[in-house]
Amino acid sequence: MAHRIRAVVLAAALAPAFAFAQQSYPDVSFSGFGTLAAVRTDTDAGQYATSVLQPEGARRSWDVRPDSLLAGQLTARFTRDLGFVGQLVANRRAQDDFTPHVEWAFLRYAVTPDFAVRGGVMAVPILMLSESRLVGLSFPWVRPPTAVYSQVPITNFRGADVVYRKPVGDTVLTLQPYFGKAPTDVPSSTGPVVRTDLDHVAGIAASAAWSEWTVRASYFQCDLTYPGQTAASLVSRLRQLAPTVAGAADLASRIDPTHKRLSYVAAGASYDDGRLLAQAEVGRLGSSTLMLAETNSWYATLGYRFGNVMPHVTVSRTRVTSTLTQDVLSASGPFADLAANIDTTLGTTNVSQRVVAVGARWQVLRNVDLKVQWDHVQLPDGAVGNFNASPGFARSVNVYSAALDFVF
Amino acid sequence: MPRLFRALVAAAALVACPACAEFVVVVNPKNPVSSLTARQVAQIYLGRVGSFAGGGQATPIDLPEGTPLRDEFYAKVAEKNAGQVKAYWSKQLFSGNGTPPREVASIAEVKRAVAGDATAIGYIDRAALDASVKEIFSVR
């Protein structure tokens, strides 16, 4: 992949004693990756989005927008210890549909070979594939299991981290604390894109790798402010009722998504011996605003490589654990319309789902693969799962996907 | 069955690569490290560690993709075929976690790079082994 454009002339000018076989600086390389994918479902009643950060989504006709992407990365080393990584990605997001955006841009300084500090725009290390979730060639599915991964939709943050590695026998331990902020654009069905602030981001990821095993555990927290119109109008109407309706002020503050604590705890393990792949992750999203449901989610994948073809099966689940209805306003009283509005709004946060996915990855070339996948999504009463839809739009949906991944 | 499969793979490798059935992993003669396990070599080449066990910084030197000795090396040391190595480095590189080892064009250049850099580690045919580098691991 490292399609090296060595600045030979520059390097020669900077290092007159430049020995033929030695590493020379600056060492600049350009590389990239991409996915061309199509996805369709068997319903027009809802739209399948792979993340809450995507507007709209796939229906009954093939749609190339949800999963396709193209990315370019510049990797530079200025000295043995100081480097830069910049990555531009064009994919479907709330605002800049397929207009390239800066996904990473950070400086890395290696204090020792196994202790580095980094600063800039970087990946948030939450789940096992958080840093590589866009790199289709590196995983077997068309997309990392959405029942878990759509619970942590942000892909980067602005701030700093420390990466510390420690080999202990045959095991390599990695500890990565980080802090910063993550402003994120969230699409809205009722108005323009909502710039959402995730401030005071702080977290830590601990990983271990030994022989065929990799495990990761992580904790993430932040302060959320979501200035969406729907939430703001519900909150303001409830606050007007506060002097006369018992519990209205309390409900308003439970809904109000302003400076609310979010947390995510995750643990995962992967076994890959070259033929058998077994991988599972669990996560818990904690939220102190009713505009974002608290969830428990998990997936488990089994795959087996027959030469260059790997069939795999994944079972996954998202379960909402927080309340999805209000009991302050009566559905038949004078504020029935507001009660219905609140229940509808909370209902759309019901992301519960069970998914069984079967697929196969065919490694066509070293740097190209082809994938097909069938997801059977079951939605419990009133749940919308990953769909942009009205609660209760379907009990089960089939999602069909095909993808071509490449790196260069 | 897996044992039979493994034997078939090994036989296929021998047929595909009769000249490179034996290779050695080498470091600079000044390097205090005297031997490594296959797993320690793999961890250096996969970028999981940046230094020798009990030693200083490690700079792995690779042969170009598609070189039979390279495929043999990764199959024996890391139990990964060329596509799996590519997928692994795609994940590491594009998550900003590291870059694959520097590649040089030939076994002669691997030797020259290792002989000229106290932190370097490389792999070469046993037949190419001489006093300019120090053997720390071998596979038959």
C-alpha cells in the first residue's frame, strides 16, 4: 500500500551523507483505501442508515451511498521520532455528502519506541474496530456490526492522547488515555443539520495481544449538548407548564439535551489463527438525557477461511434499557398533543434490534476483496433499530449488501 | 484434519518456493540480542513492539510484496498469508497506528541495510549469510 513518493531530491539535499540503504528523512508516503458498496432492503417504509450521522438511507432499490467511501492518507516522518498522519475521507455524512473531510490530522512524537504522545484530530479508541471501521479490507463484514457500532457513531476527536506499549512475555499490553472534544454534525428529519457538542471527552483504552488473541476494554465519557429544534420546543413547552403540572419541570430537565453526561463502556475479544476467526464485543451506552436512549449491545462473529474465501455468521443485539415513554402528562387530558409529541420523539430513540447476518468475503487480490452479506433484522415492539422510520414501521427487515474494498 | 491441511500447505509452499525453504533472521553484529523466538520476530514485523526484547529500538526491513521469500517468512513466523498481512497493515496504517516495515529491493539490500544500522533486523536466504550480519533465528 505504501506507494512511496520519496522526496529523493529533498532528502539528498538535507542529508548529504545519505547512505543508500539507510532510512532517510523526511519520509513521505501516500496511500489510500476505499469501498464501493450497494445496499437494499425489502421495505420502503423505513430507510436503512449505517449510522445516526447519515441522513436518509437505503430502501428497496440498490443504494451505493450508505457504505461507499474513498480515502487518502499522507504519512510523514520528519525525524526518527516525529511524524504526521493526515487522512481525507469522502463518504456519506450529515452535511458534506461525499465532499472530502479531514478525518485525521495529528502529530505523533515517540518519546521511546513504545511510548508516544499524539495531538490533533484522531480516532476515538472505543471499540476494537473504532480506528479502522472505514477500512473495509481489514474486516470480514460489509460494515462492522451496526447493532454495536452505531451506538458509538463518532469517528474522531480533537485533542491529545498517550500510547504506551509494554511487552510482557509474549503478550503486548497497550494503554491509551485520551482527552479532548468532538463536535459532530447530526442530521435532523425536521430541519437543518444540528451541530452537536461533545465536550470534555475523556477516556482510556486498554488492549492486549498475544498469539492469536486480541482483547480490548475501554471507557469513554463526555458532556453532550444537542441543540435540536424538536427537543428545544418540547423542553420549553414543559417548562411553561411547570407551575401548574406536577412533574413537568423534572421531565423537562430529563429530556433537555444540554450539558448531559454520556458514557460508554466496552469490552471485546478476537481470536484469529489464520483460518478460524471468532470475535465478540459488548458495550453499554449511558445517557442522562431521554433524547438518547441508554443501551446494552453485543455481537458475536464466527468465520472460517477456505483459501481466499471466508464465510461468516454474526449474531447481534441492541437493547434499550432506559424509559421510552413519559407518565407526567395524560394522553387524554388538556395537554394530550404535547404528551403524544413527547412519546413519539422518545419512540424514535428506540434503537432496539436483533440481527442475524450471514456473509462471505472473497480476497480477490492482496489489496482487493469482494463481499456479500444478508442481514435479517428483527425489531421488537415499536423499535426502529438502525432505520430512519416511524416506530412500528416493520417487525422484521432483510438488508442485502455487496461491497468491493481496496487499498492502494 | 487441520494437521493434514497444514502438511498440504507446507508441501505446497515447498513446491512453490523450492529455493527458499530455509531462511535466517539477522541483525547488526553490534546488536547485543543473540536470539529471538518466532513470536518475538513476528511482533517486531507486525509493529506490535518497537524494540528488541531486553534491547534497543528495532527497525524491521522487508522485501517487496510478491517476493516468494517474504511470503514464506510471514507464513512461517506470523502464520499469515500475503492477503492477511495486507489486511493487517491496512488496519494499522489507516487507523494511524503505525506504518509497515520499510521495504528494500533485494536480499543483498536487506543485508546492506542490516550491516549499516545497529537497530535493523532483516531476513535472508541462509545461503546469503555472512559475517556482515548476525543470525538470531532460523527456519528450516
